[in-house]
Amino acid sequence: MKLFIDSADPTEIAKLAESGLVDGVTTNPSLAAKTGLDYVEALKSICASVAGPISAEVLSTDTEGMVSEGKRFAKIAKNIAIKVPLTWDGMKACRQLANAGLMVNVTLCFSPVQAMMAAKAGASFISPFIGRLDDVGHDGMALIHEIRTIYDNYDFKTQILAASIRGVPHVRNAALAGADIATIPPDVFKSLLNHPLTDKGLAAFLADAKKAGVRIREE
């Protein structure tokens, strides 16, 4: 499964990308507002540090506006994916942008039928919001399973991008459910390697090596 960072902070993203484990980035105006940076300039910096898809979200709600903004975003870098909402106008914009050879990320997906419609419209990515479904008492992970089944049934090429990730269990379960991608907040990404037994084991190895005088000598 590919791992994307859900952030619009170029500095933080560049630092995480040094791990070699960041496959892409998702942004939105809300995340951009938290940084205090110009959205377009932030996208330029992010595209320079991460080679994979960088989702840039449109602000318009009508088809014409979405297409116009999407094409402007696409001029920033070749790895930009245009993020549009799962509305009728969004579907029409998705089809036009996809026909123009651009990557499209359809966002705010909350049902398997919505995901099917986005795939038919030519979406490169579909973003089901599992955490928000969990928040209102629904089973967000069940949505990933259902979309996976529909896409496999009809050989849709749209990639399932699990969004609204709340913690490491969501990442694990999304991988088990067959999501192609999980987009993860920076704090969750940093915690993916955490396990108390790993820390305990490393401490024991180092203590034993020190006690035994084990050293690695240079040639």
C-alpha cells in the first residue's frame, strides 16, 4: 500500500520525505489555511520534494470553475492531481479533466455507489473518508471493503485512497481491506513504526553489547 501525507506544510512534508517512504501528498484549503502560506506557492514547494501525486483541491463548485482551476493547478507540476468534490458538477469536471490527460482525485466519498460513479467518470483516485463515517456511528472500513469489491468486479482502475485516517489501526485495516493508498496526518505517519517491544528489544541489545564490550571497528 502506498502512503501519502495529508498536509499542506512544505517543510514538514520535505522532512518526512527524507525517509524514502512518502509516495504522495494530499492537501486541501483547510490544511493550507493552517500553514499561513500561499496555497499555490506551498504546492510548488511540495511538488519539488515529493515525486508522487500531489492533490490540489479546487475551490469552485461549478463544473466550469473546477475545470479552469484544475488546469491552472496542473501547470504547477506534472505530478499534480486535481481534487474535486463528489457532486454532479464534480463528476462532469472529473470527466473533462481526465479526458485532458490529468490526474483527478475525487474527494468526500461516503458510499460505494458514489465511488462507482467516480470511477465511471475517470477518477484516478477515490477518497473515502473512513474516520468521518466512524465519527457518526457508521463503519468506515466497511466502505473500503465494498469499494474494493465493486472495483475488482468491474476492473475499474481508480485507486482507493483511504482518507480521514485517525490512527495506526486505520492504516492497518485499510491495508487489510485492499486500499491502494492511505493518506496519513504527519503525527500518525511518525507513529507507524512505534511498538514498545521494539524499543525494549533495542535497549536490551545495546545494553548487552556495552556489557560485553562489543564494538564495530573501522577497517
